[in-house]
Amino acid sequence: MKKSWLIILLVLVAFGGGFGVRNMWKQSKPEVKSETKDIYIDFAMEIWDKVKENYWEKVTDDELSNIYLLAVDKISGVSHGLITRDRSGVERLLNDVNKDITTNKKKDFYATLGDMVLANLKPFGRSRLYAQKDEKALSQVVNNIDPGSDHLSTLGIGKSATDQQVVDAFKEKTKEATTAAQKAQVQKAYDVLKDPVARQNYELAGVEPTINYGQLSSTIFWVHLTKFSPNSLDEFVRVMDKADKTTTLDTLIFDLRGNIGGAIDQLPYFLGPFLGPDTYAYQFYHQGEKEDFKTKTGWLNSLVRYKKVVILIDENAQSTAEVMAASLKKYNVGVVVGTTTKGWGTVERVIPMDHQISTTDTYSIYLVHRVTLRDDGQPIEGRGVDPQISIKDPNWQKELLQRFNEPGIVKAVEEIYKR
């Protein structure tokens, strides 16, 4: 059995994009357990049990057994049947199939089977079987670590470079850049290294900042949150405190465009500064039940000054960013401007496996555990969050002007969209 089977799906899907991740894994040595005396069938049936217990939707025995059957047929290339369309029927099927699989191919067969079963749960391709290397890659994404980046080299400086040397190197490299890609790389390096705290985090742990910011006029401050990582709230507080030293600011443009989501456990803390403490902020849905989430922090003093707030969203804003946009819209924190978000409204959970099929590889389940709900109570998945002012409307500038009666705000938003 070739390893390439691990990425074959019954349904062709694109895997990637935004995500909400909860309950991250703990690294441990692989442990092989057995109840039925066959570690492979134990492994496959544990996936059944975990799905029934943890999947966001109540999946019936008939639906799940059919997914197993189709996966077995696809991998083996042979058509099979089920005596009963339930857990017992699937276990009997696997016992029969086991007889035709040589021992050296069983690991790949069952790893492929688990991956295909999970991938064919709706939304297709969102749930997967993860090996240890996959978990490490996901951890790097969640923590905003790019192991291939070297921003110091991009600017041609060393760790001992002063803040002024960072600025000078940025200006020089910008002049030397001849392509858009080179300019973007130089800008990214500067965005990471210009802030002393962000630079320290990057140099010590490889963690990159998730916020870009700038003062657009004497009264307007722009903050672009590109994703949610465990450090994003600290970054946000630090940036807003820095802006608070400018006494003339009264307008905030909070930019969520292109935000790929991320650590959704941070959201009750991130929404507190905007909504106040102990406020019902948003809901998740799991197997017929809605779960309310309240803010866990209070008002941020450096935010209170902003009497005019514009929230920017687009079709690439997804997952946690969509939940935040929906919450801010629900409580009229500001005017939501842009285009409908992506509609990627799932929360995934990494679930450890008790049964393992190898002493060298450790597998876990990356499963859609919940779906998120928008401000009107409907699932975000497949729908997205709608703006209050759509930039697809030819009169959007006029409508934004009517909201605030500030031509400078309209001009600032126009300039942001031209970047």
C-alpha cells in the first residue's frame, strides 16, 4: 500500500484555509492497545466512536457505516456489503477484509481508511487523520511560525541591529526590490522587525506578529488583524496603547480582510475590549444544542476613545474572523464594510487516539467539532457574514459618508482598498 493513499478522498476536495482549533494535543509516545485482539480494527472502530461522540452533527449509524463501506471499496478495489448498517456491521466487514490484507500492508490500509472516513464527513475535507508530523505543522500555523522565513537576512541585518538600522535597511532593500514579490517580502520582514517586542518574539521563538497598523490621519488609526494566534490579543493591546499616546485620534478602522482565522479560544478575551465584560458574544452549535460564549475580559481603556469605528471584511475573511465580525455587527460596535466573508464556519478539535497501529507513528483525529453561528443565529458555514455596506454597491462611499458625515473616513477606506 503506497503512502499516497493517505490523500485519496472519495470526494475531491481542497484542504486548507482558515480554521478554529480547540484543545490542542499533548505530545506522547505511541501506545498500542487492543480490545478485540486486532489493533487495526480497534483503531478503525475508535474512529467510529470518536466521530459519534464528538462530530458537530448527529451522524446516523446508516450514514457512517455507508462512509466506511465506500472507503473500504475504494481502497481495496473490491465491492463489499454490510450485514447490518451499524457499528457491528462495520466491524464484521473489517474482519472479513482483514483476511485479504497482508500484515505489512495493514498499517497503510487502516491509516488510509481512517483518513478517508474523516475526510468524507461534511464539510468535505475539513476533518482528517493526523500523524505526528501533521500535528507539528498545525501547531506552527496556529502559533504563526513560518520555519522557512528569515526576515533578518531579507533586510540584510544581524540580531544586533538597532531600530534605526532596521528602518534604514528597509528603505534600502525597498529601493533594490524590482518585483512585487520582492517588495512584499521586504515589507513583511519590516512589519515583523519594526516593533521591538514583536522582533524579540520572532528572534526567540520564530513567532511572527499578526497585526499591521498605522496612523492614516490626525484622527484615524488603522489596525489590520491578519489571523488569530495565542499572542494576538497581547499584540492588539500593545498597539492600541501605543496609539493612545496620540491625543487627536477618534476613529478606528479595524481590518479583518484576509484574516484566516486561528485560535478561537482567544475570542472571548479578544471581544471583551469591544463589548465589555461578561457579555453574551457568540454561539456554537453541536449535535442539536447551542452553546453560548461570554466575554472574559472588560473594556480596553485605549479603545474607549474611538467614537467612530469601521470594520472591514472580505471574501477571504474566515473562521474566527467571521465570528468576531458577526459579534461586532450584532452589538453595533461599528459599521461593517466590505464583501460577504468566506463562510468557513467550523471549529476543529484535535482528539488523541487511544489505539495506535504503529510504534513509530502516533495518530490523532482532526475533527469538525462545532459549527459557528452568525449574528442572526444561522450557521456561518456556507453563508458567511454580510457587510452592512457592500463595496460592490456603486454608491457605497455615499452610504458610508451618511453614516459618519466624515469625508476623511471615506477617503481612508478608499486608500486602504487601493493597497
